[in-house]
Amino acid sequence: MTHAHNPGRRRSIATLIGLTAASALPAWAQSSKSAAGARAVTVAQVVDMSTSQIDVSKDFLVGARTAWQEINTKGGVSGTPIRHLVLEVDGSAASLRTAIDTVKVEPHCIALFGTAGDRAASQLTALLRREIPDLPHAAPWLQSLDAIASSNTFPIFASRQEQIAHAIKSLSVMGITNVGAVYGSTAEYAAYRGDLEQIARTLKLAIVPYHTTGDLRDLAQTLTPESPRVLLFVGGTPEMARFAQGVEKQAAQRYLIAMSDVNLQSIQQLGASRFTPMIATQVVPMVNSNLPIVRAYRSALGRLFDEPPTPHSLAGYLSARYTFEVLQGIDGSLTRSAALQAFTRRNPVDLGGFRIAPDAKGQGTAFVTQSMVAADGRLVG
């Protein structure tokens, strides 16, 4: 599916990604010879630029790049410059294998962070647990609670299960008693149907499942006047846009509620919400929030990149800032083993009002809110 991003945005993104186009050190770090003679260390980031994941990954990467450039201009980690190595994958097992092999031979890589999107984060978590168990994997865009059991992956964002619970609870509070659940793929149907139905039963909410192995646009057109008016969507941006095209062919107005893997800005640009209000959960504060960390994000993004603030780039920024805060707390040399010990402690971190306090299960936060593209195309929240 073609995404209608503006040309300036595409050019900006193109400069940020690529397996060989890793982040160079800033000019000051390349030329400066500090009294400490600090040698740069590397943090690596894997980003999935396949069609189904790019709407999350591209913005997440912009936010992460913003943070590391800002951090390096202020002296890096304890005076040590950080090389941010970006490894692009295409959703295939072969490309993920290439990324893992690159990290293995990278001599000064002390951590992986901010893997995006969810599929790559989940696959990488399993690979790292088996093949590089001493390498910390910090703050990935990981939606599944199942991966938290890994001893070297340290999530900070609310899981999809928590997002689902938030969305369903908000519907029950509004007095809605009947809701549809639309799954973007067979994999999502298998993974999340049980969660949705269990939460719905707890809240005494009837739920009607919809999924197909065919075209989501055709699935939408099977809805009848008796079908639920509110539909929870579990899937990515391209899938939701396709489903929305079918929904808008119908006379009855529907409300679509998606999880944080849907990029509402892209939905807005595609015009897929012309007649159907769309809501998405998000696991970061609103981008117009007055929290100190969000103000810092907006300021840095405005200085460094010609990009509008989005929830996913804010998530990337928070991912990098969390990684920085943990590394900054290391006493002594910035080594891989020291980094793993620091992340394993899972100490609470307050990122300018966004507090990360891992629970007994290792989940960093349960923070979930919602934003909306109204029927007139405005982004609300």
C-alpha cells in the first residue's frame, strides 16, 4: 500500500535509516580530545522498515535519533560519546539474522535499545536470549507480555494487553454493552482473541469477533445494521486503513478503536478517517503535554529535524532517554557487563514526569491514554 507522506518527510526519513548508514558521531566527538580521552561506545537499534511496520518504526527512529544527538551535544554518557548504530531490517528472518551478526562483531556495542516495531522486537528478544544473553535489550517497542520473561530484555511501555484493558474499560464506563473486535491478521486473531474476550467478560461487555484471511475491505462490507457500532481493531496502520475503506461504504456510522501500533497521523494523511471517527490507545503522554520530558522532546525535535511531534517519535525519544539514564548510573567503565547489571537492577527512573517503575513482572509502566482522529480529520488529544 502506498503511504501518502509528504516529500520533505520522506527525504528526512531517508537520511535516518539504512543498515550501512549508521549514526556517525557528532563533529565535536570526532575531533575533540578530552582530558579523559573517552572512547565512544555503541548502542545499536534495530528498526523494521517493512510495509506493515514502517509507520511505527520510522517515527520511533526519528525520536531516538533526536535524543542521542541531544545527549551527545551535552557530553554523552558521563563524558563518553555514544555512537548510535541503526540497523534496518525488512521483516524477513534473513535481515534480522544480518542485524544480529552485525551486533555480534561490533566491538564496542554495550546495549541494544528501542527495537521497532513489535514483530521485530518480539523476534529479536528470542534471538538475544539464546545467542547474546549478556547484551541488554532496553526499551523496545514490545507489545507482548510473554517476552518479559527474557532475562536481558527490559520493556518500559505498557503492553497490548494493558491497552486492550484500557480501551474496553473506557467503553464500559461510557455505557456501551456490545462491541466488535476486528483482527488485522490470523496471527493477531490467534494471539489476542482470548485476552479481549476475557477482559470483556470481566467488564460484562459482549464482544463479537471479526477476522478474515482475505481482504479487510471486503470484511468491513459484511457488517450489517445489527453489527456493533463500536469496533476494536487489533492490527497495523495499513490493515486499519484498508478496513476503514470498507466501513465508509456503509450508511451506518462506526467508531474504530485501535491499539498503539496504528499511526493516526498516517491514517489522517491517507484520508481514511473522512467519515469514520478513529481512536488509538497510546503508551506515552500526549505530544502537547506540559510534562518537562515532552517539552524537551518537542524542543529538540524542532531544532534537529523537520518533523511534527507524534506519539511514536516521542516513544523513540523516551526509549533513548531511558537507556541514557541507566547507562549514566554506571560506576566505572561503560562495558557490556556493567550495562547488563545496571539494567537488571530495574531501578525506578523519572524521565521528566514520565515515571518508569518496573513491577514484579518486569513491566516498566502501565501508562495508557487515547487520542482520536475525528470525522472531520482533526487530530484530537
